Amino acid sequence: MRARTQHLVPPPFDPARPTLVRPVRVDPQGRVGPTRAQSRGGRWRRTTRGYFVPAYVDSTIPEQRIVEAAHFLTGESSVTGWAALRWHGAEWIDGTARAGEVERAVRIATTRGAMRSQPGAAVTSEYIPPRDRMVVDGLRVVTPVCAVAFEMRYAPSLAAAVRAFDMAAAADLVSKAELLEHFELLYHWIGIPRARKAAQLVDENAWSPTEVDVRLAWPLELGLTPPLTNRPVFDRSGRHLGTPDLIDVEAGLAIDYDGALHLAGERRSKDLVREDGFRGVGLEYLTLVSADRRDRGRLTRRILAARSRAPYSSPVDRAWTLEAPPWWVPTHTVDLRRRLTADQRERFLGYRRAS
């Protein structure tokens, strides 16, 4: 009996998520869970009250954290907020604080008074109507639009609310139109005024949180119209010059953020050629680095300095344009990307994974 229980492997959470481990209860026989004595040893780790997983299971994986916090939900209870968005496929949303160190609790919406918050799981008593509840790969979650609305309403800042939507939109989970329609159903709910304000600053075409943070410097810190994200730039003959992370159309300023991936080798060489292309049609060009993101004062100073060098040309005098030629397939909104076939998504959106 001892040899069998020492090597007990709990079942996967769901066939669609075979790498995730379902927590199990103590089993006096040691057949479907650890014995009480085993649960107190080093081979098992407690997840929530009365549930355990083998100690080797990696709790830093966001999806595993979600399973451990919410695998037992029934009835009207559902995972909401960041965890629901992650479960739906929002890869940039992982339930950590901005510093990437502090883990956020999995939020569970329920009307069951007996359910209490515990380490890793925080209960909210908001009622979720049936239209906003679903089961995805064995887990009870709210719909994407309900989840992002929750994140925006309870976000610690306006920027965090915008970031939540933008990263949900990056996964094509929610469009701005769908969000605003959902807000009409939440007129008196907590956090709606801030969420509505944030909705005026969202962008469906951001590819990373860094782009969101940089873009928001324009409206939130400088009082300026925000730049557009990831819009292809063409010369007047229709030749694609490149797609900068941001473009300040009014000033004629293209902005790129250079992470570690951009600093050396072939990628850096391509970046320099692209910069030459932008400058060749009269665009000013600004390259930002990680220090700019960490220091908002430095960031805004560099933006203002670049704008002071920019041409501010009228549309008729520009040698560049954002108007795509007829052969170009646009992908700058959620609706446009949803219409793509699988082959088109790989061809036209695959580069975003390396951005």
C-alpha cells in the first residue's frame, strides 16, 4: 500500500488541459488522494482548505494557480477578472502585479454566502447572470466581456484599466463595441465611472503591455492625443515602410520600443533599415528602451524632445500615409482579425509573437 500511495498521480484537470493537475482531498486509503499523514509531509502541497496536489506541481503557472483556486466551483459561482481572461486565452494577462513579483488572487464571483476568501482566492458577492456564465475546458468562468469589465471596474488606476482591456483585445477576446454594450447593463455597478473613462483610451491593436504604458503618456501625463498603435506606414507609391509600435500622426513621429530581442544581430540590422525608411519620408523617429518605461519623467521628456523635432506636416504635404493600398489586409481591430482564416492569422499575425 505504501509504495502505491507514494507514487499517486492525481488526474489532469480536464482532457483539454492535460498538463494541469486537479487538486484532490485526503483519502484515508491513499487511493485517490494522500493519506492524512502523507498530506503533512513534503511530497504534497496544500492548495486550498482540504485539497492537495503533489509538491512537484508548479504553482507559478497561471493556469495551474487558477485550477487550484477554483476547481471546486459549482452552480452560479464563476471565475472572473484576470483569471477568466487568462483561461480564455489572454497570454499577456498572468495575474501578477506590475513588478511581476506579487501574485494576485483568483477572483471568484458567487452569491453563495458560505464561500469565503482564502489564500490564492478572493470571493466577490457580485451576481453574474446566466448569459455571462460558461464552462470552458472544465472550469466555470464568466464571459470575456464580463471578465474585462470586472478588471476595469476594480483596477487600481486608470492606466491599469486600459491595460486590462488592451491585452484582452490583443487576444481578440473583446472589442470596444462589445465592452460599451456590456457597460449599458452595469449602470449602477461599482467602478463603472472609471471603467467608462478608461474605455475612451483603449486601443484594440496593442501588442504588449509596454506599448500600452508608453502610449498612455500622451493623454495621461502630457494632455495630448494618444498615438496609434501598430499601424502600417506606406510611402505614396504604396510601399510598406514598416509598422512602428506607435505613431503620433499629428507630429509625424514614429516610436519603437527596443527590448532585449532588438539589441543585436539580424533583428537590430532590420530595425536600422526600417528607421532609415521612416526618416526617408520625413517622419521623426524615437527609440525607447527599458529605462524609459521605468522612469516616467525621462519618458515624457524624451517624447516632448522628439515631438519638438518632428515636422508636423499637413496630410497633403506628407510623403507617408497610413492609407493602405488595395492589396493590403488590415488587422488593426478585433473584428478584422476575427474574420481572418487560420492560414491568414498565421501569415498576418504570426509576427506579433516575436514583437
